[in-house]
Amino acid sequence: MKQFPDSPAPASSSETRVWPPISIVIPVLNEERHLREAVRQVLSQRYAGPIEVVLAIGPSRDRTQEVADEIAADDPRVVVVPNPTGRTPNALNAAIAASGNAIIARVDGHAMLPDDYLQVAVETLEETGADNVGGVMAAEGVTPFERAVARAMTSKIGVGGARFHTGGTAGPADTVYLGVFRRAALERVGGYDEHFQRAQDWEMNHRIRETGGLVWFQPRMRVSYRPRPDLKALAKQYFHYGRWRRVVARTHEGTINLRYLAPPLAVLAILAGLLVSPIFWPGLLIPGGYLAAILAGSVVTGSGLPTPALVRLPLVYVTMHMSWGWGFLTSPRRLGKPG
């Protein structure tokens, strides 16, 4: 990876300051329908400095490659690079290597950024000295199911206390959503670890912190996120989250806490209760108590949801918990990083 100078120091006056150039890197796969709008939204940011967009295109089943090439032909600020593996960390590393600025903003194809996202990010980098800043993954749904998932993904019952899900005050964090980085920090840790098909953001932010860097949560950087559209897709998403979080835990000792252990412990307790219930009926109190807690929690956290979304909320909570927990418990050691 080429070396580039670090970002310039903050100017003394907002009127005379020179805003540093930013490279926006976007991993893209099967995004024919949404790619033009995603790039348009990035290029229309209310940011006074130069911007370049690097699209890393995976082997898509639709016209994503053709659309990307057309966008690049129409706007010299857009660069297209190949990502033969189709995997997210490989795409990000390829895009970073092809970029040319000292500040790197990671964006996803479906992310909807507020128009001051980049400006707030640069201001926060300069004010805090952080290596990476990011904000809230603000899940927003359209259909009743998506609205239920969005509510679950922004509640402590669904995802624990992570501020990038539930919001909170600005400050140091273990990880953040997406992220705007100093290139020097990415080079220091060697970029994204391409072994991790999931949890690659958490894993790299861990390495940034382990090497003395600061990861900073900035709630003003609020990014709209569209949840999975159905139960099968949601279960698959959270199963892989749990599976790969276990891989991270094996790779980096001491990175697991009770929040991460709660779903697998719940799965084990419920299975144990169901197994002993034929000979010891009080075993049913465990799954029954869990379901009662989920129903009560859904009533509390579902306030304001329309009825079609509210009735789906308990099923969404159960799916997220059980899928994450089962993925964590069944994560095979062969997924571990060699060496």
C-alpha cells in the first residue's frame, strides 16, 4: 500500500480552513438497482473539500459492473476496481489501496448518509485526535416486518448496549458503524483482515485500539440502515454474526463479555429445559420464562409501533437471540485464523 501524508491540522478559523480531501470506499456486490443513488448521495455531501469515490466491484449476478463503469465514465471523481473474491474485507482493502487521500470513509451500498456526515467526521477526527470515528446505525424499516426489526436493532433487548445501535453520548468506543479513518491508522494495523467474512469492523477496531489508537463514537453521524426484509434473511444474518464473533474471540483473547455470552447461554438454558421437561416438568419454566420476558419486553420497547409491526416484534427478538447464540455455539474451529 502506498504511503500518504497524514491529514492536515485543523485551521484556526472555519472561514479560512482548508478541508482535507477524503476517499470514500464502497464494497459493491449485486447492487444494480441501488448503486447510482448510493454514489449520488455520497457525491452530494455538503463538504467543501475534494472527494473521490472508489467502488470495489465483486462478481455480481446483475448489471452492477456495467452500472459502475457508466458512473465512472460520467464522473472523474469515481474509480472502479475489481474484487474477484466478492468478500467485503477484500473489497475494502482493494478500494483503500486504489485511493489517494489521507482520510478514508467506509460506506456501504445501502447506507443513507446525512448530508453533513463527512464534515462532522473530519471535525471529530481533528477535535479528538481519534484514528476512527463513526456514529449510529439507525435502522429504519418500511414494511411491518422491517419496522419490527428496526425497533429490535435499536433496543437493548435486541442488541445489548452498543451505542452504535442504541445511541448515547459521544466518547471512546470499542467499535463504531462504518467509520471514517486516518490512513495512517489503517496502514499501522495492515488494513482489514481478509480472514474474517463477518465482524471484520470490530476486529480491525480492536487492533487499532491495541496499537494505541482511539476509536470515537459520534452520535451526530447518524446513518440510516434498511434491515433484512424477512425472517429467513434475518436469521441467516444473525447466525453468521454469532459464528464470526466466536472466531474473533478465539483470535483475540479477552474480547468476550457477558453481553456477547447472553444469547448462547439462553440457547443452552432453553435446550436444557426442554430436554429435561419430559421427566421434570419444571424444566419448562426456563423456555416459558424466556418467552414471557420477550413478550413483556416487546410491549415496553414496541411503544408507538403499528399493530402489524408490534405483533412481529417478539418473533424478531427470538430469531435474533437464538440465531446469534446458535451461530456462536456451533462456530467450527476450522474457521479460526491459521497460526
